[in-house]
Amino acid sequence: EPETLLKFGHAASTSTPAHVALEKVDALIRENTDGRVGLELFPNSQLGGERELIESIQLGNIDMAFVSTAPLAAFDSDFYVFDMPFLFTDHAAVYSVLDGPIGQEMLDGLQRVGIMGVSYWENGFRQFENASRVVKTADDLKGLKMRTMENEVHIAAWREAGANPAPLAFGELFTALQQGTFDAMEGPINLFYSMKFNEVQKNISLTNHIYSPLVIMMNPDSASMLSDEDLAALKAAFAEIAPLQREMTQQADKDAIAAMPSVAVTELSPEDLATFSEKMGPVYDLVKQKVGGDLVDRIVATVK
Amino acid sequence: MKWIDENLEEAVVVFLMTLITGLIGLQIFMRYVMGASLSWSEELARYCFIWMSYIGVAYAVRRNVSIATTVLADALPSRGLRLAVSLFAHIVFAAFALLVVSQGITLVQKISGFGQKSASLGLPMAYVYAAPVVGFALTLIRLMQRIVLDLRAYQAGDPA
Amino acid sequence: MIAAILFGLFCVLLLMSVPIAVALGSASAIALFVAGKVSNTYIPQALVTSIDSFPLMAVPFFILAGDIMARGGLSERLLKVGGVLFGRFRGGMAIIAVVTCMFFAAISGSGPATVAAVGSILLPVMAREGYRPAFSTGLVASSGCLGVIIPPSVPMIIYAASANVSVSGMFLAGIVPGLLIAFGLIAYALWQARRDGIRATGEDQTARDVFAAIWEAKWALLAPGIILGGIYGGIFTPTEAAAVGVIYGLVVSMLIYRELSFADLYRSIAQSALTTGTVMVIVGTATIFGRVLTIERIPVILAESMTTIVENPIVLLLLINLLLLVVGTFLETLAAIIILTPILLPVALAIGVDPTHFGIVMIVNLAIGMITPPLGLNLFIGARVGKVPIEKLIPAMPPFVLTMVLILLALTYIPALSLALPSWASN
Ligand code: NA
Ligand code: NA
């Protein structure tokens, strides 16, 4: 049993690539600190949902957590940039930002709100999913009652594109889709598969509209309890596993598509995608207002 | 002053409950009749619900309603012992309320310092976390009243 | 060690008549302080986050909808329908009692509310017709359990939130078990009424009378259809359906029946807010209690030891039932759900039990707890509205409890009774 056992909370299930990778990180940390430091994992929102986890990091009620960026933006508005639709065209573009100076700056920026940013893992590109029809262009969205995350930018973007979006608790989503209270949703494919949404949704449009990283975070006081050497070993372990975790997530998306033959997966041409991004244009201004134009412009310049 | 004593919590919870019902009704109306879902109604309703719940705690003490196991107390042979148990229960309740209020104030200050905003309306989350603070502060006052009333009833010889 | 402090303090405080919410909260606060793992800001934080949930908001609405309909003349009309349908049978009032509770249960989400609404009108009538007050009150108190088994159901909402399953799925799964328990209670009640020499008092009704009573009660009879039909027709989420139930109840009792004044409405709203406050603070403090257990890894340890000691799933389920029955005698239903779900659900999942099915088993167990002393809310309310001393009521309860326990066993070992309806609905 390590002298320091860091309580690590997250909202994903134990079968997700992120949790599996986390177990590898734990082993690596124990090995590299000669067993002085280890992680105690609390998956499945056992210590609270993502918003509560971030808050508990700030308050020091847990030591570490990973969360997706959508709830994080309410704490640090810089993270609204990840809610901008069609900002990244592929993984290479994403990593050029996250693994470069901008990504590091944003992690460091979390210090302002009492959080130590450790590393970026992958939640993945989000896709559009629905029950009734093949959606290729924004015009096809008309009249679809769509569930989005509780995030102002997401709601605004889909409203601009022509859908009828509203937030809904994730736990209610399956039945709401089953009963037809909602027709459509959006999210990463591997989550779609692991939550069995293929039983109630028939179409996936590969919109890649948003890339969402997982942000690994730590309470600054918990970090300062560790020796510099141990803290460095901890950070290195997350960085070392990051490429593997990203690969596992992308593989999980591919496996999910292969495992759902009844779901029609539609590729969208650049012209099709443009019908969405053109309509969602006003959302860029909304994000710029929240973030400050400079960061948005620099990211746009980096991914070009 | 007397009106406040008798009606404060009740008026607040009735107002909030009415507001919540109206908000959800409006949400359904907008989704079906106007075809444009509201993004903020659910969030506002939820925060009103949290406020209503914790003001409701004070209201319950005011009305002397609680869910407690009273088998042991009921079986006690003397009025004096029953009073002692009931005072003990009030004092434990008051201590817990005091803990929630004092730690809640610290929490509200921290949350307000970090500047967290609500997801849809952009409200400072500190306003939401103030709900248990205010609710349990009122509860504390109501518990004091309750203790005084119990002692008076005992002196007056009520067989309670 | 921490677990011993937690449970020990909780039990002591509970015995000393400390409100359940406060007993849970204080025990957790002291355990957290002793363990020294988290700051005490954790308590106010969890009080907010644990009830910051849209599905939970259905709770006050289902309480309010039931209250409005009870005060607004809907219950009386339902009873009249029962009278014309079953009044001519021997023991017919017993059937009426159960059937009316079923209907009211399909509007209300709470057990005690069902007992209060039906009992206050029905029990005086049953006493006039020669039913022993202890028996008729026991029957209504037991049928009141249907309030949480037939949807909508507040405990199901709480379970769904704790177990991360769908509220609407739980609701569907409760219908067949609710019907079975209703039949079981009717069967026992008819047998007992005949033994007690009760005669039929109602006259034979013409089809016209039956139709007239049904027509008179049409708005009341429609209420469950609006709530459940709205959810399963894909129009509302459960929370929205609950709010629609409130609005529907208002329209019917204020505008159509004109039996609910603004003063009544104000009292209804105040009452439902009061109940919500007492219930939600239990949700809040029970969540803290459960988190302390989680941080101390008690659910994991317990689940592992339970599954290694008892490998036979049939025996394990029996043990879980026994545990829940015992817990249900003294612990409030919602607190029991929030504390025990994280502990028992992993065990159930490990032996291949579906989480929705497990939820039904849990809720029926705890519903039985509502009619067992020492803490049985339906008993307390029944005793009050039936004007029977609680010590006279308790001896009448064993046959009712036994009936429900037998059905519970069937529900435990035949998952299809709970799951057939939801899985049929999804195809
Ligand atoms: Na019900
Ligand atoms: Na009981």
C-alpha cells in the first residue's frame, strides 16, 4: 500500500479506454516512485458528476480527476474554444494545438481557478446521431428534437443549424430517445455504442463537429504534498500513457462502428459539412466574446 | 413581525413551487407549440427547486414536522425523560444546522472567488450554494423557537 | 473503524428521535472529521449537488398532483365508480379500497399520500358497513404501498438517480408487480371479509348507473392516462409529465369540478413543498453518508465478501431480500435506497441481475417496510385517518405483510414479471 494514495474521480465507466489507461498510469506511477505514490480510482461518478468533480478539485475534496471540456468552460471560459464547431478537421490539427504552447498555456491557466492542469487525454470527435433519417446537410435537421449537453454554445450552434435542441440529463436520454421525446443526439461513437444507443438510433452522420479532450486535473495542495521527484514521475506517467490512450479511443470508435451493422454510418463531404459550419458561424462570435478573440484567432491560425 | 414569524418560509416555498411549475409548463409549451426549446428553463427550475427544498427544511421545523423514529422516546415513562430526549434531538439538529451554515459560508466564499458560472444562464454558482446556508440559518432560528416552546409546554404541564 | 463510527452514531442518534436526515448528516460529518480526508465544505457542497437533478424534480410535482386531486374531488368520484362496479359483491368494499388505491397510485408517487387520500374518505364508510376498523385500516395502509410500486413513484425516481437507470424504465417495470400485489391483497381481503361475516350492501346496478358513474368520473379516470400516456407516448419526460399532472389537476378541480379554492390550492402547494423539503434533505444527507462509505471502500469490500461467502445467486438474493426487509422496518424508504443502492447493486450486477429488476425488488421490499413497525409511514397515516390506535392496528398487519412477501419472492425469482413490459415496449 503506497504512503500517498491519491483519490482520483471520474464519470466514465470502467470499460472505457480512459479508465483502462488510468489503471496503467497507476501501475506506472507506483513503479516509478518505488511504491510511494498510487491512485485510488473512483469511476462511474461515484464521487460526483463532472461539474461536481471539478469543484471538488478546487475545494480539495478529491485529489485528481479527469473531465470533458464542456463542463470545464463554466469554470474557465478559455475552454469554450473546444465547443466551437468545426474548429478541428482531424486529429493532427487537434494535437498541434493541445501538445503545443497553446495547450500548455491553457493547462497553466487553470491555476487561476485553483486547479492544476496535468495533461490532455482523448474523449474524441463528436458525431450527429438520430432515429429518423440520414442527415447529410444542415437542411436535413429541420424539426428534429435534439438532445445536447447542458452547454450554451452547443445549444446555440444546433439551433443556428436548424435543429430544435434542448439539454437533458444523460440518465434520461436513452428512454427519451426510445419514447421519441427526443429524435436526435450528438456524441462520440464509442460512447454511443457502449450505452447501447444503437438500439434506439439508426443513423450516424460523421460530422466530427467537435473534438473534446479529457483534461486530467489535480488539486494544487495535493500536488505540493508530493516531493518534486514524485510529482514529476506522476506527470510523466500521464504524458507517457497519453498516446496509447488516444490510440485506444480511436480504435474503440472503429470497433464500435464495426459492431453496429444495423446503424447507417454516413460520411459527409466537405460541401455537406460546409452547410453546417456556415449556419453555425454566429456561434464563433459568441465564443470569441466569452474567451477573448486572441486565443480563438491563435488556434485558428495554428490549425490552418 | 408576527406575519413574518408565521408565514415567511411558507410564502417563499409556495412562490418557488409555483414558479417551478410555471417554468416547466412553459418549457413544454415552447418545445411543442413554438418548436423552439428553451435552454434555460430547466436550469432555473432546478435551482429554484434546491432553494425550495432547503427553505422547506426550516418550514418543516416551523410546522413541527419531521421524519424521525420515535419508538424509544414514546416508550419513556416520564414527561421529564421525554422532554430530555426531545431537547437532545433539537440540539443535535441545531449543531448540524450550525455546521452547514458555517461551512456553507466558507463554501460560498470559495465558489464565488473561483467565479464558477452556471451552464445555461451564466449565473454565479455561489447563489445556488447559498440555498442550504440560508435554509439552515432559518432552521436554526426555528429550532430555538421550538426549544422555547417545548420548555414552556413542559412547565405549563401539557401532557405532550 | 470509520464505518463503525458512521453506523454506530447513526443508530444511536436515530434511537434518540433525531430526525433521520440529521442523524445521517451528523454521523457523516463526524466520520469525515475523524477520517480527516475531506474538508467540511464537502457537506454543504453535497447537499446541493445531490439534489441538483432534473429527474428528482418530479418528486414535488407528483406529490402536489396527488394532493390537488385528493382535495379537488377526484378521489370521491373514483370511489363512486368502485361502488357501482363492486358494491354488490360480498366484501366488495375491500375490492373498492384496493382498486381505488391502485387508481390513486397511478396519479400519486407516494405511499402515505395514497393512504391519506383514499383512507380519509373510504374508512368511515367501511366502518359503517361493519368492517373491523383494524382490518380495513390495515388494508388501506397496505394498498397504499401500491403508491410507490405502481408508477409514478418517488422511490423509483430516487432509485433511478442512484443506480443510473431510466426513470421511465423503472415506471414500466412496476406495473405488473403493482397489479400482482393488488390481486394478492384483494384475495386475502375477500377471504377475511367473508370470515368476518361481511355482507354485500350495494345494490345491483344497471348498465346505465355504471356508465353514469364512470362518466361523472371521466376527468379523474383520465388523469393517469395523461401522466403515463404522456411519458410513454414520447411527449414528456417524467418530470414534465409530473408538472403536467399538476396543471391538469388544477384545471379539473378548479375549473371543471370547482371544488378547489385558492386557499385550498395554497395549502396544497405549501404541503407539497414541506414534504419535498423533508424528503430532499434526506436525499442530501444520505448521499453524504453514502459517499463516506464509498471513500472508505465499504461497498466494494462488502460486495466482494458477500459474493465469495455465498456463491449461489438464489441464496444471495434471498439474503439481500432479508436484509432489505429488516432495514425497511426501521429506516425511511428514500434514505434506505440512497444508502443501500451503491452497496447492493454491485452485488446484484455481479450475479447477473438486471438493475431495473433489482430496483423493483428493492422498492417492493421497502414498500413492505412502510407497513411494518417501528417506522412504517403508511401505518402512522392509516392509524390517523382510520382513527385506530396504532397498537390495535399492528396485530392486523401480519397477513398483509405475508401476502406481500410471497409476491415479493415471486418478483425476485421471476425477472420477467418486472422486465417483460419494458422490453416489450422497447420493441
Ligand atoms: Na404511484
Ligand atoms: Na417499517
